[in-house]
Amino acid sequence: MYARYGHVEDMMVSVGDRVKRGQQIAEVGNAYGRYAYHLHFDLSPTTVLEQNPQDWPGKDRTRLLKNYVDPREFITKNRPRRQ
């Protein structure tokens, strides 16, 4: 599973790092003042984000369904229980 966090600043982790639930990985960004602070979060079970981190399916629903999953649904189904 590949995850992409868009519009972030001050990355605190690198590709391949293991992270823990609740660990801060970056600061939410604003494109250096060009936009309001916000975050894009994508999950892909394919290698599309590894091959092209800038990939964006736009309004191509077929590509979207082929290469991406609903992050909320994925997290709900796969979130480990707190210990």
C-alpha cells in the first residue's frame, strides 16, 4: 500500500520509514502562502504512486477506481486496536 500526503511541509519521515499510530510525520502546509492550509491524502494498492508520485487521475473515474482506495474505508477496516 502506498500513501501520499500532499501539501505538507517539514517532513519528519522518509520513504520506507516505519511509523506508529499517532506519530506526526509532517506539518500541514499551505503551498508557502498560495492556499489555505489543507491536506491531500491518497492510498493506492498499486505502484502508480511509486512510479509517479505526481499522478493525479483527475475526473477519470476508471483510473481512480483502478489505482486508489477510499482512505476512510481502508483505515476503518485495517486500524489496529489500541492496546
